[in-house]
Amino acid sequence: MGIDHPGITLEIPHMKIESWAPTIEGDVENKLKLDWRQFTALPYAESVSDFRCVEGWSVPDCRWGGVLFKNLVQTVKPYEQAKYVWFESADGYTTSRSRCLEKR
């Protein structure tokens, strides 16, 4: 697999799929922890869109693929008081969003 997003990252993070286990916890009805097999069994989607950074740069026409956030939200069922989402990527990048849960 090559680099599909030049200008965003210099290399694809290397992960040990045997120990990779994304978790969703916090103000949710159904906490979720998945192993690689369970995660890759979820519905897969692809889209093409621009990657825009808050620092003012962008990379046009990036091809993205993976599990849709809305499918994860439907599975974990956030409580009404849940307002924010914290994301952490395999390479250590983190960000939070306050508008991710507006359209449940």
C-alpha cells in the first residue's frame, strides 16, 4: 500500500494488528472495543474529498476509505449529554470535535 495523501504524512504508520484495539468509551450506552477482525468486518465505505487543515493548507481530491463514523455512533449510542468526541490516530495525532454528534 502506498501513500494516498501526499503532503499530509510522510509514511503510513506501522501497527501490530494483533494488539491494535480501537475503543469507544465515555458517555455512551454501549462501550466498544474491537480487534482487527471485528473492525474489518464492519461496513466499508469510500469517498473522495479535500483534506483541509486549520493551518490554512489543503490537499485536493484525497481518496478515503474505512468505517463511517455515523455507523460507529449508531452502535455505541451516545447519551444525550455527550457533546464532544476525542480522536487519536495510530501515529499519535489527536483532535477533538464538538459537532460530530449533532446529527445522531
